[in-house]
Amino acid sequence: MSSFRTLDDADLAGKRVLVRVDLNVPMEDGKVSDLTRLERIVPTLTDIADCGGKVIILAHFGRPKGVDPSQSLKAVVPALADVLKRPVAFAADCIGDVAARAVDAIKPGEILVLENTRFHKGEEKNEPDFVKALAANGDIFVADAFSAAHRAHASTEGLGHVLPAYAGRTMQAELDALTRALEKPERPVVAVVGGAKVSTKLDLLGNLSKKVDFLVIGGGMANTFLAAEGKPVGKSLCEHDLVDTARAIVAEAAQNGCRIVLPVDVVCAKDFKAHAPHRVCGIDDVATDEMILDIGPKSVEHVVSVLGRAKTLVWNGPFGAFELEPFDNGTVSVAEAAAELTQAGHLVSVAGGGDTVAALNQAGAAERFTYVSTAGGAFLEWLEGKPLPGVDVLRT
Ligand code: 3PG
Ligand code: MG
């Protein structure tokens, strides 16, 4: 990742280091319910602290419209301190006197969280005055929130223009993994794209079909492609108005030398609920009162054989209605196969995007993938081939 300055290039001792991380973590009853994002930023924060920098954390939480105590980052501080096994101070504002006094009060090597940047409207508008007010508390800017890098906000992008900017360890790891998966991958490359709707993934499918050798389509999306081939989909989730679009995607992929892989058999049921009575059938045999809830065993076998021939996998979105047992079978089986191939050294596997991480965790496969991104929207925009402002500002 030679085109980015990293922490290894930074002189941190005695510096006030503004670190943008992602503390937008899920909460239940006022407590952090998933520590993944906090665990990911530990190396960056401890590296800065151990090099004698003042660690001054900038982050957003939720989507508040102005100051909103229910969206205070204060609630995240105890969990962060636990994960870091170090004390973490908190300041009730991210700019002005309150922030400046708190920054003064910590010693080099100590850690401070500043209040939700989105309490100020200048954050999302990337207002120069707000950027300046943030920058007043730092000598160096470290960007470690890949998952917010699709936002051109003051704390994700603006600061990179006014302070010397470096990629943190998480950012570095994300960029390395993404580069290995799509920019300079070992071929053949397989993309697995699942999820409910084609309409939300048009750009993504278009971009991937230019870059990968096999495009495996799963989830509700696959039904639209099956319908486009004239297959009966019963009352399955399906965007019938997009069958022409699906045909165009298939034609474009063919032109790019990309093979589209669709289900060859399916699991269908009459009700959308866990353990609904179900059956396996061919893609020509779905009845009008049935819905497709997962891929069938032959499809699993086919996808696994494609993976067996591949060197690189990028995965976004589950195959079936993975949140309903046993319709998680397809996702779990393919995830397990991908994890095994990865562990055996045959496959570089990179996954990301909302549901995907949940599905791979449920399959018990996430830890055995090469890299699982904690980013949702940013991962998708990257798959779509869109520029990420919070990454671009770091390029040297
Ligand atoms: C996320 O949680 O996906 C990131 O922190 C971005 O949050 P946002 O979608 O509210 O910008
Ligand atoms: Mg989001």
C-alpha cells in the first residue's frame, strides 16, 4: 500500500493525534452489543499511545440532527476502555474550549474521546470553519474509519486537507484486503453477490462483471434473473419490472468474459417463516403458491466447485433467507467451503457489507476468511467502483 502514508511514516511522539475511527456500534439497553468495530481499532490506538502521541478520538454515532444526548458517544466509552484495557477520557464537545481543555488535560500516551462529530452541522457539510475548529486540537490526522470513508465529511475527508494525514492500521488492512480482492487479484476471481434486490445492486453488478471471472448471484436477487430466463418463481421475492435489466447485465457480463452462476435447484416453501414445510425442486418446478427461500444442494455443489477452481473470492450478501432456519443452509454450506479453502491456502476470501458479516458469523466461518470488512455502505461503494473520499484524501 505504498501510495498511502501509514502510522509507520508518522512522527507521533509528543504530538496531538486526531484519530477518526468508527464508533458507530450497535447498542442494546445503553450497552455496546457488538464489540467488533472497537476491537478492530485497538492496534491503531495503542500504537499511537505507545509512541507517545496524545490519542484524540473523533467519531460519529447514529444520524443525529444537532445535539442529541441519546446519541452521545459517552455511552461507548466504557466498552472502549474495556477493549483497550486502558482508561479513556471523554469531552462533551468535539471543538471549542471544552475539547481544547480536555486535550490539554491528557498526557502523551493517553486516550480521549471527543463527543459525536455529527452534533455539529458542519460535520456532514464538510464546512471549512468546522474543519478548522477540529484541526485546532491536532498536529496530525490519522484516518482509521474505512467504514465511514464513503462520506465526504469534515472528520473523514476535510481534515485530510489541512493536517498531515496517515492511514491507521484498520484502514491499511481494509485497503490491503480490498486491493488483493479486486484491484490486483490472483485469478480466477469469483464474486458472490446475494441479498434481496437487484435494484439496490445494479452498479455493483455492473462493476463486478467487468472485473471478475465468475459472478455468483444468490438471494432474492437471483429470482429476478431466473424470471428473466422465463423460469417460474411463484410468489418468490422478485422484481419483475427489472427482468430486462437482468438480461442486460447477463449480456454485458458475457461480453466481458464473466460467467454468471445462477441456482440450478432451489428450496421452496409456502410460508416465509422458520421451519416452514419446504421441498427441494428444480428451477423449472416452482409452483405458483411457493416461494424460493434458499438454493438447493446441487446449486451448493456447483458454487463450491466454482470456488474450488478460484484463487480469489469477494462476497457480499447471503444466498437465501439466512435469518430463517433451515433456509440458511445454502449460505452456511458455501461459507464453510470458502473458509476451508482459505485455511488450506487455496483461496483469498474477502467479505463485507451489513448482512454478510452476520451471515458469516452465523455460519461460524468469518474468522477463517482472509478478511471480513466491518464496513457496510463503504464496502458496497467500493464494490461499485466508486471513489471513496476518505480514502482518496490519503493518497500521496
Ligand atoms: C456505518 O455504520 O456504516 C458507518 O459508520 C457510516 O454511518 P452512516 O451510514 O450513518 O454514515
Ligand atoms: Mg450505515
